[in-house]
Amino acid sequence: MTAASLYRNIIEGKAGVWAFPVRALLRVVEVFYRRAVVARNRRFDGGAGVVSLPVPVISVGNITVGGTGKTPFVIALVERLSEIGLRPAVIARGYKAAPGQPNDEQRLIQSRCPGVTCVCDPDRLRGARLAIENFGANVIVLDDGFQHRRIARDLDIVLIDASCPFGFDHVLPRGLLREPVEGLHRADVVVLTRCDQVDQTDLSRVESRVRELCDQATILKCCHRVTYVDRLDGARIDGARGEKLAGKRALLFAGIARPEAFSATVASLGVEVVASRWWPDHHRYRECDIQHVLDKNRWPEHEFVMTTEKDATKLANLSSADAERVLVVKVAIDFLDDGGTMLGKILGDTLGGADAP
């Protein structure tokens, strides 16, 4: 069990009686954290320190920590913006990036959207200005920008994982909320992700609560659709339906925030998951990590080792990574109902004044 999974068991109430005093201590810290966040939001709500840019700004963010499927959504958004002739630039803080290098998410965005400007800078205002002045960006996409209040935005999109929507109703560190759920009133669009991983009753409850919290926001629903499964060297193994993989046995590994969601995605292909090895989010792989995963004597019998596309971007330079045995699961956003059409209309209304080349 990783430290992240132990922490989640504690705050979710699954860790046993011994965790009661731990949760009580976390609750004390939560009170002070909540007060600080509320005071900060109140200051920005009044306009203090907010800077407007000369081009439209779209923020894509979360209200909870952990994976909500934000990177596939950003990729889909950037692709749409590029298709209508705009020059988007993705601006991110660069969480856990090596000095002068993109972080995991930015590396994946660059591989899927070649030619699109990606800037990692802890000072996102500086990064956005750089993208506009040096790279000719005419629309800014703030990656993980909902709590970044310094840059004014024309459209605030918030992603909520339908399978864990409200962070156990507690702000950090007692729960997974980055800020109180009332902060959702700032959202223009709320996208419920992984809708296929919950039943319709639970999904309806989540949607109803979102409407109570931000009745003016447009609610879209989507799931993560497997597009392809490739070998690590890029050779195609299977398509979206996974006919060639159905019934096969696989070991999964990844360094992501929500490994259980990845397991569900793989299982949807008909693959039998026999074992898994999880590392913390943004894990930097070493040769010994890959040797550990590929050592068949350590694991139940299996045909393949499977990982995420984000993890795969960090394995290319490791000599131990067996390109034939390691399979990469590639996913994309699949909107439900008429969500894709609605998003297109919202973007059109928001960017009507943006200058295309």
C-alpha cells in the first residue's frame, strides 16, 4: 500500500478504529486551511491582484486533488481550438517538473498536440505573457487553473470525477477538496468525468448537487474512451474495442493519482488484471522500477504489462523498458448526449472576438 492509498483509506473511514485520532487531528488543520482559502478567495472576488490578458483565457481545473481526467480534456480542448484556426498555448505551473523541463502532463500534451505551445512556469502570468509575445498565442488555456485566481479568465471549466466527486466533503487535509465546494459558483462549465464508472442513480445525485452549488453553470458529462493500445515503441496492438486483448491477463503499473480508475478502464477491454504496482503521482521511474515490474517471478502469470500514456512518456530512455511486453493504454474524452456540441457552442460564444490567423 502506498502512502497515498493509506491516506485515502484514513480520510474515507476505511482504516479502522486506530485512524479516528488521526482524522481528528486532520480536522483541526482543516479548519485553519479552510479559513485561509476562504480569505484568499474573498480577496480575489473583490478584484484585488487580478490581471487581464489581451487574449481570451480558458481555465481548466478541479475542485479536488487527485486525477479527474483533466489532461485528456485539455488535449481535446486544444485540438478543438486548433481546428478552428486559433493558436492556443497551454500554461501550467509545472508541478514536479525537472528544472527547465515540462512535467508529465505537459509532456503528454506536447506528444499528442505537436506544434502547440506549452509553457511551464510557477509564475503563470509570466508564462502566459511569454506565450503571447514570443509564440503568437491568441488564446490561453490555463491547465489546473481553477484555484489560480491571479489571471482573469473568460471561461472557467471545472472537472469533477463522478466516482469521487466532492472529496469526502472535507477540505484538505481532512478530505480532498482544494477549497470549499461553494467555490463551484465561479464555474461556467462543470464537466462530470468517468460517468461510465458509476451507476445512473449516483450520477444523478452528483448532477443534482452540482446544480444546487452552481445553478448558472452548464453541466456536461463524459467518459474516458480507449482509443488504442500500443506497444511502448509505438507499434499498434489493438483498437478501441480491445478484441485482441479480451481474455488476456495483465499486470498494471502506473504513477497516477487514481489508479483504480485506470484499472477500471483496462477491465473494460475484457482484460483480466492479475496484479498491480502503483507509485505516487508523477513518479520518476528508475531502471530498478522497471526491472521489478518486468520480473515475471514476482507476479502471477500474465501475458502483458500495461501502463498509462502519461507514464509511458517517462519510460523511453530506460534501457530496462521492454518495448514488446509493455503496452500503453491511450484514452480520449468521449462526451455523452450532446455534450460535445454544447462545448463547441460555448467555445464559439466565448471566443467570438479572438483573432484567427
